[in-house]
Amino acid sequence: EVWAVHGTYPNMDWTPDSKSIVFWAGGKINRVAIDSMEVSEIDFHVTDTRTVFDAPRPPVEVAPDSFETRMIRNAEISPDGSSVVFESAGRLYVQALPSGKPERLTRDADDHFEYAPSWSRDGRHIVFVTWNDQTLGQIHRVKAGGGRSTQLSVEPGHYHAPRFSPDGKFIVFEISSGGWLTSPEWSMETGVFRMPSGGGQAQRVTRDGGNPHFGSRNDRLYVNRSSESGEGLSLVSIDLNGEAPRVHADGKYVTQIEVAPNERYLAFRENYHVYALPLPPGGKPLTLSTKVKSVQNTQKITRAME
């Protein structure tokens, strides 16, 4: 047993006369009499030969001063394609493409983690989220060239996925509830929000949806929502008041849908692969899958990586 969700006694059985139950406990076989509830050991002896090898114990430095990270997350290419920003070990780095040296993006204090970076459309700024287990999260902005960041949010919270509008005048993001592994505080107001790119009070756009982002327009926002069928994910566009919803596509096994900045295409992820196809106008949603019969040029983006 790897765990004891059903108890720690792996087996038991009745004696043929139905007067006792035999069970294992404490490395011994025991018998409990049903009438008296008296427990007695059943002696046994095993003759066997085993070979015991010394266990491998390679030296492990628990807290080295430096180490080589082997995982990056939230990588995003700059609008001009010249560099990439990504998170690793709770810090943001920028690297010139194709083979530059990663440089720490911010010169902030090390009392929080940094994640979920995203570029402004002009490539001059990067917005991201910070996290501290005691003070919770905040949204920050920093110049693409690096330096000290500016806090934009006015309240702590559980922030995710900040994005600039195409004109750079405001930022949209998610707020989720806490609890379980994180603090449950600041969990009353959840959903998709927006605020001025210079910072300020957040205004809720919609309670329903995630992964908020823009195409080419400033007055229309794309979000991912659960399909009306209850299975899979839908791509829905709404105005900045959360009204006038238009369902563009949905898929039963889709886990993320993203619209291109020029609003001509969408990309979606299914079964650990990414596919792209022209963005449907909405009204009658397009059903997404690994093969879309009504659209001939569906492309598997991750084919070159296999």
C-alpha cells in the first residue's frame, strides 16, 4: 500500500470453524476470537536467503548558492520577435533571440515571486504578477529594458494572466479565489477585470471566463469559458462591459484557446499539441478538434517539435 485511505490491514480471513478471524498487524499474524475478542499470535517461521545490497546514496547539496535551472514557464516573444521573456525559479528573465544570454528583468527585492509576463503591443513594457504567501499577489509593470517595477494594483489578491490592450491604455487580468494551499483572503470578487495601464482601481468585466486577451480591437475582449454543454472550452468575445457575447468556437477536449494579435487566426491546445486555423466570425461556433472538416488549412503547430 502506498497510502492507507482504506486502512492499514492488507488482508484478513475466517478460520474454517467461523470462530476466529486471522489478520496481519505489526509484522505478525494474529487471531481474534469472535466470542471473547481475545487476540493471540500465530507463530510462524520462514527459512529464506536474501542478498542485501548497499543503497546508493549520492551526495546532494540541499541549498547550493547557485544551480542550473531546468524548467522555464510563461515564455512570451516580444512583438518584434527580437527577444523572449520567461519565468524560472520565481524570477523573470529576458533573452535576446535566437541565442542571447538570459538577463534578470527586474531589480526588485527578493521578497516575492514573479510570473505571468506579457508584452505591451509596442514592446516597451512588460506587465506581470508578483506573489508572496503572506501579502498575496499584485500586478506590476516594468520597462522592457529592465529595472525597478511599478505596482499597478491597489489591493492584494490572487491575480493571473495580465494583458495590455492593443493601444496600451488599460490592462485586463483574472482574479481567482484562494484557499487550500493559498490564503483564502481577498477571494470575494473573482472573474475578469480591467484597470488603467498606469494603475488604479480594478473594474470587473465579467464573472465568467479566463485567459482574457485582445485581438486587434480595443473594444472587444476574448475569454475562455466552459462550453454550454459542460464539456470542454469555448472562445467567447465580449465588450468591455461584459455584454454582447459572441461564441466563436468550442471544443470538447480543448484546454486553451488564443486569438492572434491581428485577429485573423486562433490557436488552441488539445492533447498536448497546438493547432491553428482562421478565426470564425462567431454566431455559429466552430467545433474544434484535431481535424476540422469545414476548415481545410488546420495546422498542427507542434509538428516540428516532435
